[in-house]
Amino acid sequence: MTKLSDLGPPITGKRHGGQPPSPRDHFYKCRRCGQLVDRQDLRQVIWHEQPEHEPLEMDA
Ligand SMILES: [Zn+2]
């Protein structure tokens, strides 16, 4: 299983239009593997955009 830390240091993205009202809004469920993805960490977003991938091991 690929670890989150294997993808390198955190890449934090800024949300357009300011911060969302709830921290829960930072997360969405991946359509392919079903894992919750943190939108604020572009490593996770990019990983889950791949056509073929498995859930990340969240070690970071
Ligand atoms: Zn996924």
C-alpha cells in the first residue's frame, strides 16, 4: 500500500473564495476507492485523480 508520506512533503492548496464554513467541507469521498480525501493536501487530491489507484495509508 502506498503511504501518504511516500508522495513527499505536504502540498497545501488554498481554496478559492475563502475558507469553507465547516472543517468537514475540506473532505470529499473518492469515487474510485471510497477513501476520504483532504482537499487541503494536493498530494491526496492528485493521488485520487489517478484512474488506477488504491487507498492511501494515512501515516502522516
Ligand atoms: Zn481514491
